[in-house]
Amino acid sequence: MTYCLGIKTRDGLVMASDSRTNAGFDQVNVARKMHTFEAEGERVFVLLASGSLSCTQSIVTLLDREFREGRGLAAAETFYDAARAVGEQVRRVALLDREALERDDYRFNVHLILGGQIRGQPHELYLIYPQGNPLCASDDSPFLQIGECKYGRPILDRGIRFDRTTLEDASRYALISIDSTMRSNVTVGPPIDLLVYAAGELRVSRYRRFNGKDADLMAIHSQWEAALRKAVQEVPEIDFNPPPDDP
């Protein structure tokens, strides 16, 4: 299992992902799920991947090959075209591998989040489905999740606002969202990759990987739990009406 999320605000993007993969109940591995494609000053793309590791690795390999050859993401005229270029590689890998996978009862289930910017255009955030079709984040729905989403969604629903959330606060929300997921689901785990992209920057300049013992990540975990308990204690007491008299 995995958990990845992208947050779009007026000021830019925050992208975050865990690194835990498993090939069975007794085999847990670590693999990076965040990938970057950068032509500094021209375009930058950040790709987050969820699903079969072998399939996502194939997709990333094909995208990287195209990018180095000046095709695909490197040649997309708009960000929508870039999302479609990713979708084309999803469908290509599906054609190569889906039949063999499903013959052995493995479902082709790849989801991707693509964020970034092309020079002269606004920053964007897209979700690409296993069928290759893209969905764009909006001002009203400014974050996208893939993988184990449910545990980390409530904090995003309550806190993220496109026009009011700063990139610094969005980074905190992202880490709390992932920490909440790790707290409730052992199939999501560190290292945590976090990337912050400021609109118009057109390069990757703020990236950090948090291992499981990272002091800042542990501080966020403990402070968030303490603040949550304190907030619950400050909620007004529940007034229970006395039971009605028996007839």
C-alpha cells in the first residue's frame, strides 16, 4: 500500500509521498514514489505513483526515456498535454502487462499524480487514472490523493484552502496527513518525500526526505497528538438530558 498527495495553492504546489511497499505479509520494502522531470527555467514536473511497483517503474522509465529524447513531457505544449502524455504511457504499460497480470489474478491498478509548471503557464495538478485519463485539481478541490487516502483526508478537508493556505502551512498539513495515515495503517511508512514548488520558480529547490527517526517528523507527530488531545478537552461538554419519567 502507499499514500501520496498533492496540494495546489495560489502560491504553488506541495507534493508528498511515503516509501513503503510490500510483496506479501512477510516482505516489506522501501521504494521512492516521487519522481521529478526538470528542464530548469522551462518546465518542471513532479510525479507521484501508487499501485503495482513493477508497473509504475515501467511507466517512469518510459517517461524518463521520452524526456531525455525531447519527447513526451519535454515537448508537451500545455500541462493538459503533459497529463495526456503520462496517460499514454499508462495505457502502453497496460497493453504490455495487463493480460498477464490479470491471468494470475493481479489487477492492473496504477494511479499517478502529476504536478508542476510549464513556462508562461500556470502551475497545475492532475490525477491520472489506470485507464490513462486525467483529472485536474481545482480551486474548490485543491488537493489530490492516491493510495490509502481515508486516514489523511479529514485534516486536508478542514484545513486546505486554495486562496488562503500558504505553502509553509500546506507543507505542515501534508506531513500531518501522512503521519495520521502511518498512525492508523502500517502499510504506509517512511521515508517521507516532501517537495515544495513555488509558482514561477521553474526548478526544484525545496525538497526533503524524512526517515522514520527524523527529529522534525517525530516532533510534528508528538505535537499534533498533544494539540489534538488538548483541543478535545476544550470542546464544550456534552449535555445529556435526564431520561423521561416512566409512564
